Amino acid sequence: MKRLIPAVIFLSMVSMQAYGCLPPLPLRDLQLTSLVIYGAECNSTAIFSATITNNGEKKERSTIRFFVDGREIWPCTRIVDVEGGSSIVVECKWKTRAGFHTIKSSVDELINEKDVWDNEKSEEINIFCCSEGFLDEYKCLWNWRQQKYQHAECSTEWRNIEYCSEGCLNGNCIPKCKEGYADEYTCSGNWLQRKYKHSNCSVSWINYQYCVYGCSDGYCLLPSASYCNFDVDIEVPSMEFVHNTMEAKVVATNYGSSSIDAKLDVYLCSNFCWRMPCSSTLYLEPSSSFTLTCT
């Protein structure tokens, strides 16, 4: 037979408090109060100056760090002690480079600390090292002619500057027409003109040679009889190439009865005439001859 045993349980008062109602951990007195940057110029050494203040009464220890674009500058990382009620300045040197950069400094507590307010500062800088504009560099991208463009922070990019309908080669548009002289001549006064075709296929007539004795039908005229002394006879007994150079012998003979001064102009002619350097003024006695070798 089962027996029931009476039992009495005395409950004592249990004090319970929700976690969220616990008082917060005390804030540390150490504070990063400022971050100042000096010398952020092209090809120089910038100085990051961080001020750490201890608002408390006892000495605090912390690790200070510096970052450029999220990367820590390890030589500048150090442990510092700050006396109560005082501030210290910690500096970090950094070799500048062109561009836009974010500089940050922070202090770390050496205990597990959740409250990190006022424990970091950041600044942004933009360092200009280059003159902005187009450089004298070209290349092709399919039918586009491109030119290199340089930004103030020294970065570069290729920009389309001209579309080449005939194609692009070695940084230049392929011309529609081959540029140069054509074998066509005309006259303008005493000027012998030669046709010149430009790369855009336009044509112009360019003064090519001045014709002393006039120009006609695309040719320089030779001296007429009115320029000649009939007592002087000019002969060219030989004309040949010698070592790839045209060599001509010119003989002037005075058949008159008196001495004369004769101006001898020697021309080599095809479509146009070139005055040869052997041209000169001669003194001829009666019945005498003078031989010139012209090259």
C-alpha cells in the first residue's frame, strides 16, 4: 500500500534582472581628438599628425595605427602611454604618390572594449603631379585613331579622336589618296608649276621652277636667238653618265674678229630645265675656244 508523504517547499525570493538593463561598461577616457596632414604634395613626404587625449585621471595605454586607402602603414604602428589629463602627438611619415587617397588613424584598447567612439579619424587628400591634357602619343583601335590623355593625378587613358574611313595604321588614318607630286606641269607667268595631290585627294599647282627665258605649255623655254651672239658657237661634243653622274663637255668658240665677254648658261632639260653649276662668264679671244666640263 502506497503512502503519501507530505512535503513542503519554501520558496525564497529570487532577484532577476534582464541583461539589457545592466549598466553599460564605462567608457575609456582615451580619445583620438584630431588628425592633421602636412606636406601632401607631389613627390614629397607627407606627415600624418594624430593627437591622443586622456580625459581620465590615470595613465592609459593604447596602440595607434595609420592607414592609407585601407592599408596599414606598419612602420608607424606603435604602443603609446598617455598620462591622465594630458595629450600626446604621434606622427607618421608617408612617401606621397599621385591620386585621391583616404588617410585614417585609430587607437586600439588593449582590453576587450565595445565602446570605440572617438577612437578613429580620417581625412581625404588629392595629390596632383601631372599636367592634364593630351600627350603626343597615338595608336589605332580598329578604325579609330586614338590619342593618350593624361589626368592631373598622372593616370592615363586612350581617347578616340578621329574615325578613319579608310582604316588606321600605326596611329595614323590611312589617306584616301597618296600624297605627292604628279607628272603634270603647267605655266603661270615665268613659273613652271607641278601638280601636287594631297592625302584628302585635293589638288594644287605648286611653283616648281622659275624659267628665266619664259614658260610655255608646261616647259621652260630655252634662250632664243635674240639672246645669242652669232659670233660665238656652242657645241656639246659629249654627254654621258660617269659613276651615276651626268657629265657633259661644252665648247664655246669665238669665230669673230674681236674679243668678247660671253655669258654661258648651261641647262639640262627634260620636262623642265635645270641650270647646271658650270654656267659662267667667259672671256674669248678671236678664233679661240673654251671647254667646260659640266656635271
